[in-house]
Amino acid sequence: MSRNQSTKEQQSVRVLKVGERVRHILSELLARGEAHDDVLRATSVSVTEVRMTPDLRNAKVYVKPLMGEDEEVVLKALRTNTAFFQREVAKRLGLKFAPKLNFQPDESFDEASRIDQLLNDPKVVRDLDS
């Protein structure tokens, strides 16, 4: 194997590292209120995960506003300011290409709540106790 070739494991580790780096950059931009958008400045938004494609050209960014309030309004504001975020990510990452950001709501919290409700159901509790 030549020096420039990499294994699939190395590529996937790189993809994960870049995704985590993008998550930190976006979180920092949102926390500091650097986006010129009143909705984003007034709302605390968590970037919970960033999933990069193997070629690092596309990224799905999963976000959740604090307490899940005004999720659609926040998503619209994020999507409106996508160009700003892409520019900042590209500048701070130093990649050849800026990943195309696709903002999505993070539904994992809702799913976790649903599972908690199921586990707290009296029928399930009864079965777990025995």
C-alpha cells in the first residue's frame, strides 16, 4: 500500500473527526450569536450530531432548540443562514471544499421519551419486577 492510500477504517475515523469538528464549530457560532439572525440569537440551539458523507462534501446537521420550542422557526432560520455557516465552517476547517450543510431536527430526544414512557407503563414494570 502506498503512503497516500488509506484503509477504510482510517477514512471512517477521519469522517467522524471532521463531523465532530463541524459540530463544535457550529455550536460555537450559535453560542456566540455570530449569525446575523434575530431568531438564532434569541434561541439556544444545540447541535447534537453531524453526519458527514465519506467524501466530506455533505453534512447532515442534527439540531434541537432548548426545550424543543419553536423548532420549525429555528430550522427555517438555520436553513436561511446556511451559506453563512458553510462559509465559516470552510474557513475554520481549512478544507478544500466546504461541506454542504443540511439542517435536520434531532428526533432522538422524542424517541428516548417515548421509550421511557413505555418502560414506565404499569404492565412493563410488573413484568420487569418479576
